Amino acid sequence: DVQLVESGGGMVQPGGFLRLSCAASGFDFSSYDMSWVRQAPGKGPEWISHLKTGGSSYFADSVKGRFTISRDNAKNTVYLQMDGLKPDDTAVYYCNANRGGTTFWGQGTQVTVSS
């Protein structure tokens, strides 16, 4: 079965950091582009970062310079390093695997930034 399992969320103070992980199984992870999408309470989904299989990465303006995306194909895992967290970063964070028209989603992990 295909699975994407996010972890690493939690509560952190403004200015703090978290590293999210997304462990994949059941498909050829290394051949999929990986993304992170978040959804804040009462808002629609927001794409925040994308990592292509070739290594190119992209970030939404809202997180550029603060977040970093990386992957370890040996561990079938993609990471999102989040530094300088702000209250506006509070959301459920989802990872997404995409290749052509095939897309898989994880169940999400909650990130809360509050003092």
C-alpha cells in the first residue's frame, strides 16, 4: 500500500524551528517530485515548497528564506526544515508526491506557532 506519513509537528514559540519529515512507502519514491502544502484554520490549502527529482527546489514567497526542503532517497523521506517560525505558519502540513498524473498525499501534521 502507498503511504506518506508526516511527523515532526508540534507547538513552538515565534522565532523557533521545527523539522518535518514525510516517510514514503509503497511506490518508487526517488522518481516522484515532492511537495509540502499547508492548510491554516479557516483557509484553503497553500502550496509552500516543491522539490523535483533532479534537485531543483521552489518556495512560496511566504516561506522563502526561512524554510528548506530536502530529501533522502535512501530513506524514502522528504524533509521540511522550518526556521524563524511565525504565528501565520500555524497550519496542518501535508506532504505530496507527484509523478505525471499520479499524486499521493499524507495525513498531515499539525504545526502551531504561539507564545
